[in-house]
Amino acid sequence: MADRSRQDVSVNRRLHAWLAQWGPVLPLLIAESTIWLGFGALLPILPLYFQSHGVDLPTLGVVVAAWPAARLVGEPVFGWLADRAPRRTMMIVGLGLASVFAVLPLFIVSPAAIIVLRALSGLAAAMYDPAARAYLVDANPPERQGEAFGLYGAAQTGGFMLGPAIGGVAAAVTGHPEVVFWVAGITLLLSAVLVVLRVPEVAHVQAGHAPTPEELDVAEARGWARPSRLLNLLFVAAVCFSVGMFYAGGTYEVVWSVYMTSLGASVGAIGLTFFTFGLPPLLLSPFMGRYIDREGGFAALVAGMFIVAACGFLYPAVPQVWWMAALGLVEGTGFAMASPAVFLLAARAAPPGRTSTAQGLLGGAGTVGTIVASLSAGALAAANLRYPFYAVGIAGMGAIVLGLALGRRRLYDAMQPRRAAGAPAGAPEAVA
């Protein structure tokens, strides 16, 4: 009985310590999860709902593409703006607009209007993401930023995994598929309110601001010495890694279910493979981020990218459903390793005052990889269903080689752990 009591006290202490450390950014993580929960919840319903309102299949493809296409345009623009405006305001406005645009398709259902609304919803999400990732950099010292990005990745994956299930259950229970639009809108609105109430603005270096000698001294002590220009080889290397990583996702969105069906997989088995891939990023990303903070991120970055690329070659090697599900766990682990490392590399490759711009460009690069993969995967699959998988392997290996060639020794140095020297380990002071 005494042993159990001590264990309970130990668990409570760890929980309180975790909340004290991450409580200030927890609302951001909840909001990020909500964005992807809303997006995922709509996925099972959107095609059926829009087709019932006269949207034909070719137009439906445009509707689906409107969300990522708008993010491609919006993330670099809003990232640039977030380096010149209060980031908290950008996040609140983005979440609020996303809430409105999620519900409006219930009231405006012409095909043209639906395309516009999906694009506006993508732009609203693009307004939130670069500001949120830059806020994670501002609100955490360098020695905790890897774990912060790991938690961010886990929040994304958790929302996207839960979204389709919640959307399907809500539609089944109520008998009204359109209830999913309200679920998405209300959860996004609640996230905006949470950011208003619980997320303070934090000071950040404005773009174009020349740091004082004292600020440079503090930056060096905290391990924040960064390039003076955004267009530098280290940042271009981060872009290469991002494109290679998201090329895999864009390819599998197009061909995965088709290939699994060709192997005789049921709908349930296909769903299981999505689950096995999503589980490692959900569970392991925070731990990988902590490992990157303590041991450095170079090995995690290269090994994670290699695993993702190698799986592209391995998936067609054994044409069995069980193999695809098991290998999904391996690929998901590689993604959990590489994703926080890529975000952290982009943060360290950005000059002071350009963190949001860098994160916006990185997100745009990932979207480019997704779009190029989606377009090429269809053509390759028409020739042979295995060819898109080989393309994933080639693109991933190419991203590794090019990224390492561009980054060279500086890439290794940038991913080394940062130790606070003469600086408090807490978050920056909130400003009014």
C-alpha cells in the first residue's frame, strides 16, 4: 500500500513538472490538433456531401486540391507577415476564420462557392501554422525546441488520426452527415478561444531589426547564433529534406488504397495500415524530440529520412497485406524521427526575425512535394502500381544526398544539442 502511494506521488510530481514546463504552449498544441481533427473529420463526408449537391468527380478533385493548394500559397506569405506582426493575433485570426469557413459549405453549396470556401479554409490554416511553429521557437529555449516540435508533430498526427473516426461516428449517430461541418467549426472556434485566454504574446525579434551587441552575446550563450540571411545553404538543405519527406505522403494518398485493394485487402485492412503508420508519430515524436535536444538531431534526421526512403523500395518487395501493415510501423517510426529534426533545422537555419518566414517556406516546400507526388503517382501507377513506390525511394534518397551535400559540416554542427549558458531555462517573458 505504501509502495503504491509513493508511485502515485511520483506520477503526480512528473505530471505537475510536465505541465509546468509545457503548459504555456499546450493550448497551441491543442489548437494544432484541432485543425487536423477538423480536416480529418471532413474527409469521409466531403465527397458524399458535395456529390449530393451536384459536384461531379472532376470538380470534386479540384475541391480536394483547393485546401493544400491554398496552403502552398498562404504559408510563405503569412509566415512573412508573422515576422512583422504579433504572432498570437495571427493564430487567433487564423483559427477564427477556419471555424467560419468550415461551416459555410452548409449554407453555400454551389460548386464554385465550395471550391472557394475550401481554398479560404486552407488559407486560414496557413495563417495559423507558421506563426505557431515560430511561437514554439520563441517560447522555448534552444535546449527544448526539439521536444517542442516533437509534441507539435504528435498533435498533428493525433488530430488527423482521430478526425475521420469522430466524423464517421458523429454522422452515424445523428443520421445527418452535415453535422461533421458543425463539429469542425465548433472545435476550431473553441481552440481560438483557448488561445485568446491561455496563450500570452511573447517577445520576438522583428524582421529587419539589427540585434544589439548585448543580444548577440545572449544569442551565442544560448546557442542561437544563426545565419544572417534566409537564403542560405543550410535552409535550402532543410527544404530538400521536407520535399523528400512529403513526397512520400503525396504518393501514398493517391495509390495506397488502390495498391492494397490489388493485394486483396478489405476496407478494414486498409484502415489498419493507416493506423499502423500513424501510431509511431503519435507516440514517439515527443520522445524523439527530447532525444534530439539531448543528443543532437543529425543522426535522427538522416536515419529517419533513410527509413522513409527505404520503405518505398520495400513495400512492393513482399506483396502481402500483413507486410504492408508491419512495414507501416517502421515507416511511421522514421517519420517520427525525421519530422521534428527537419522543423528544428529550419528554425536554426533562419536568421533572427525570420523564423515564421522560414517555417512558412518550409511548409510550402512540403506542400510542393505533396502536389508533385500526387501528379506523378497517377501517371506512374497507370504503367505499374509498383512504380510510385520506387519513386518514393528514389526521391527520398535523392533528398538525403542533396541535403547532405548542401549542408555539409554546418548541417552536423547546427543539429548538435544546445546547452543554456548563463541564461534561464524558462520561456521568454510574456509581453502585453
